[in-house]
Amino acid sequence: MGLGYGPVVALYTALSVGGIAWKLNSAWWTMTYGKGQGGGGQMDPSEAARTLQAMLQSSVVVALLVNLLVNFFLLVTLSMKTVFFGQLSLVETQKVVERLINYVLFKGLFLTWVVRPEMMQIAVWLAWFSVLGFLKMFQGLARDRLERLNASPSATMLAHIRVYTVLLFVLLFDLLWMQLCLLLFKDTGTSTFLLLLFEPLSIAFDTLQAVIVHGMQLLDTWQRQNLDISAHDISLQPSERSAAGAAWEWRGTVVRNCSFVMDIVSLLLALGHCVHIWWLRGLAFQVVDAILFLNLRALLSAISKRIKGFMRLRAAMTTLQGALPDATQDELLGYEDDCAICKEPMARAKRLPCAHLFHLACLRSWLDQGLADTYSCPTCRRPLFMGGFRTATNNLQRLVDVPTASPGTNETQAQVAQRQDLAAAPSPPLTTLTPAPAP
């Protein structure tokens, strides 16, 4: 993408610079020699100011300046893309194009319908949102690339850091842009100021969320590589594994809560922006009002789904926390194994009926992916619950390890319930690779 268009954009930039230089030289020659001022080549400052004003009123000069700015902007964009991202994949290119189209439709067209500015103000709005679109595009591209790198086991730390630097650059430049907004447009009125400030605030919150989430993942990648190197040299002590597991669980909690807060703040900002635009424009029952209504409806639905999803996640985590027994320190030290789902050390773990140990958060993620109400152990595929989704909570409660449930025996209540379920509905083991002997 950048390698194909880069030389063309650079050529147009050079032609624009050459055209502007030619117009300046022609104007200077006309003012110094065309009016019989001699060969001194001197120009009076007042004459220079009038010449510059006359040039800016020329449509050719204005077209050359606009062409220069646009091509310079494209050249910087393609150069940054090539330096930090290299060749984009097909999926990344499609996402970038989709985001740009949505951004142009909503910001470029929609705001002109609402604000209806003059020609000079149109230029200011276009320049303002062009810079913000530049930041928004690189922020989304950096998030997509980091998600792809986190899913690739062959990705190096250098690749992570190079893309993560883009997020830091976007956040820093966006904060500077907000400061510029405060300095230049503080006297333009509250409504215009809020319209200008919304997009930088939205980009700042989204980028800050990405910096926190992917920063934690980058730290996990670095620690995982250090643990792998240490494992080749000496065996890790139990205290070191426990500390690594505790740090991983703490980071997971921080990422989950921060992501929820940042998502809600971003959605509320977008909701307030739409309400503000509707308040400025008024209700006229036109196409714009229908678009605003649909956007508001989608934002309210997204806020509701995000809050309900977070509450369901907390409720499910609480249910699993109380329903599945905790692994003892002897079991953790005896296995000395990582979580089979996330491949991270375990300081605390939940023990399934098949005696396999997992992080609570990882187990919750695994159960969320259960198909056809079939929940099984991630390692041995042994069924965990006998029944559908409606009885999942009851089945979880039946797995609680209460030692007083079966008097006169050494079996716990969980073991009795498990034995009765297995006797009533036996299931063949899924890990058997050898066929059964013929009768």
C-alpha cells in the first residue's frame, strides 16, 4: 500500500513545491524589474506584503498550496505506516478503509449539515478532522496489529515495542492537540468548543485503554520470555512461580476493570456528542434526525449490553469461585504446572472434578465458549455439568466439596453427585485413541 503510492505522492509534493517556487519567483521578478526599479533586486516590505496578498487571492496559488498540504500529509502518513507497520495484511487494509469511510461520512458530511459554516470555516473543520482522522486511523491500526502479534507465538519483543510506540505517540500528540484546542478555540463559544473537543477526548480515552491493555500484555510477553530463559538455566522455585501467577491474576483484574470503565466513558462521550448535535440542530423530522436517532439507539444498546455483560461476568466469576474448590498449596507445588489455557504460572487455581487445575478467569473464558451446552475440561474433555444452561448454576453448586454430605463414607458430596451422574448417564472418554477390541 505505502510502497505503491509513496513515490507518486512524493512526486506530486515535489511538483507542488516547484509550482509555488515558480509563482514566487515570477512575482518577485515582476515587482523588482517589471516596474523599472533597476537591477538591485530589492523589494519594499509593503510591496512584498501586497504581492503576497495578491498571490493568495490567485486560484492557481491556492490550488498549489492545498495540493502541497494534502500531498505532504499523505506522504507523512504513508511514511509512518511503512516505518512502524510495514506491509499491511488484507484484513488490516479492509478495516482501515472501513474506518476511514465511516469517519468521513460521519464527520465530513454530517457536521456540514449541522453546523453549516462558511468557506473559511469549512477549511478549518477539514484540517482539524483530518489530523484527528490521522490519529484515529493509526490508533485502530496499532490495536489490530497488537492483537495479531499477541496471537502469534513467533512475534518478537521488538515487533511489539515498535507497534506499541505508535499508541504512545498517538496519545501524546492527541493530548497536545487538546491543549491547542484549549488555546485557540476557548473564545469561539461553548457549543463550537464542545464540538471540537469531543473527538480528541474520545481518541484519548480509546488510546489510553489500548495503552493499558496492551501494555499489560507486553509485560506478560516479556515475563514469559524471561521465564522460558530461566527454565532452560535453572528450575524455578515455587515462590517464583507463585509470584508470577499472582502478578498475572492481578494484571488480568486491572485490565478487565479498566477496559469496562474506559468503554463506558467512551460510549457516554459519544452519547453526549449526539445529544449535543441534536440540541444544536433541533428536531426537524428529516433524514439527519433519523440517522441521529439510530445512532443514539445503537449507543444506548451498546451501553446496556456492556454493563449487563460485565455484571454477568462478575456473577459467573462469583458462582465459579464458590462452586469449585480451590487447589491447595500442596497440589500447586506437586504439579508445578502452568495453566493449560493461558500457559501462565498459577498462584491460585480451581480444581475440577478430574483433578486438573486452571485459573478462575481462564476457566470462565473456556466455559463461555461451550457449544450446545456442553461443558468439559479443557485438558481431558471430561464433562463438567450434566444438563443444560438453565441448570448450570445448580450443577456448579453440586460440585462444592462439602465433606459431611455422605455419612458413614469417605466420599464428599461432590464425589457422590459426580458418581451418581456418571452412573446415570455414562459418556465414553474422548481421549481414547486406540479402538476397542472386537467382541
